[in-house]
Amino acid sequence: MADAHHPIQLVARLTGLSAHVIRIWEQRYNAVEPERTDTNRRLYSQRQIERLSLLREVTQAGHTIGHVAKLSTEKLRELAGQAPLPDNLDVRPVKEVPPTGSLIYECVAAIKSLDARALDDTLKRGATSLGALGLLQRVVAPLAQEIGEMWREGTLTAAHEHFATAGLRVFLGNATKPFGPTDNAPVLVVATPAGQVHELGALMAGATAANLGWRVTYLGASLPAAEIAGAAQQNRARAVALSIVYPEDDPRLEGELKLLRELLPPQTAILIGGRATPAYRNGLEQIGAQQVNDLTQLGLTLDGLRKPSKPRKR
């Protein structure tokens, strides 16, 4: 690759991605394949820089990296709505990191330092510039993905992950207060099922629903099916939203989901999303759960559930 001479530090500045994320996307998802020097340093081409920039843009728009990493650059351009990169493009360093990328980095730095004030201040600046839903989709969602990857790699400890979850729980709870639902708003019960202890996905789902006018009953992490069903029945919930992130091989989960479906009224929908969802696809299909891939799809699904069903023709 003749023009593969850009080091990863420059690529990070140009794309707004951290060097850590670039390496993860390369190693885990084969998003790009950089050249290597004799000393094993990565070198990237202009086309790879474009590809990484497009991947960053579409993931911030709500697509998961696992779904888009294998797409061609042309398909990524279509998703991002961009024209092809000129062949004679002269790649030069930019002076500033794009705003959303900068916010994510600042959040990660605050989490590593266990600095609650810095994390809250950064999230507030993001909400001011992007709006509530923009913050969720473009900052909090990729931040949650980054935290999960760093935790699995051992770059962040369990304490850091718990700290981040606690900080986001408080911030998102306060951020959704201005969107108080009306008395006749539909109810969404949000939780993670028994054994699923990571709740960032559930927090984002609850905040998204609250911003869309739903009355959210948030139960937290690792709840037995009977308790989730009891809360849903007590609140006459229109739907139950569950986040499944880790682990991906819990033999008890399928039984919990089947029990939940049995205990819920037939008209109560079950929405399930999260990184580990594909591992349980067969069980989810058996109970008729609606699988949600990202926050954008969650919003569309919730909007669909609010629409009154059309009477059947006789």
C-alpha cells in the first residue's frame, strides 16, 4: 500500500477516534488492515483513514461497530451520506478533535481518574450542544461500548465500570426530569434479567424512552423474571425493555425469559437489546421478543407501540 505512511497518533487526530479504539476495531472486527514497519509500528493509508472516519460517523449515528465493520467503504459512504474521497486528497492534521469524539475522550479520562465532577461537567456540555437524544446516541452509547471493551480487556477495572454506571445513572436520571410524562403516558419497565449485571444499556434505554414521553419504571440490574413481571403488571406496562450485555453463555437466561413471557399479559411487549443479544436469538424468537439493535431503532419501536392498533376487519 504505497501511501500507507500515517502513524496511528496522526490517524487518531484525523478521525477523532482514540488509538485504543482503532486497535480494537482492527483486532476484533478487522475494520482495517494497516501496514507494519520493521519495528511493528502501524501505518495507515488515506483510504483507511477515510474508512475509520466513516465508521466513527455511522457508529455515532447509532449503528453498532459489529454490524458495520464488514461493510464496504461505498456502503459506509451511503450510510453517512458522503461523497467519495478524491484520489488526490492531501491528508493533513486537523487542529481540533471533532466535538463528540472530544467529549467521549474526556468522559473516559474522568472515569479513569474516578472524577465524578469532571464526568458530570462533560456530560452537561454534551447535552447543551447536542440535546438529550443527541447526547445519548452520539456520546453515551459509544462511551458505553468503549467502557465495556476496556473492561473486558482489563484496561478498566470493575471499580471504574461501576463508577461510570453510577455517574451516568445520576446524570441521566436528572436529565430526564424535564420530560415528565403525562398521566396517560404508556409505561415502560426497564431492567436487566437475572445474571446480567451490566446496566448501562438499560440506563440508556430508560433515558431514551423518557425523552420520548414514556413513563419509565427503572428496576436496575439482575432481576428475576417474577419481579420484572410483577412490576409490569402493577404499573400496567405497555412493554418491558431488557438489556443483555454479559455474559453471552448463561444457561439460565433462556428459562428466565420464557418464564417472563408466561407471567406477563399477552399484550405486553418484550423489547431486548444489548451486545449479547445475538447469542440468545433462538430463545428470544421463541418468546416473540422484539430485538432492538440501537437507540434509534428503540425509538422507532416505542413510537410503533404507542400507535393504537387498527381494528380487525370482519
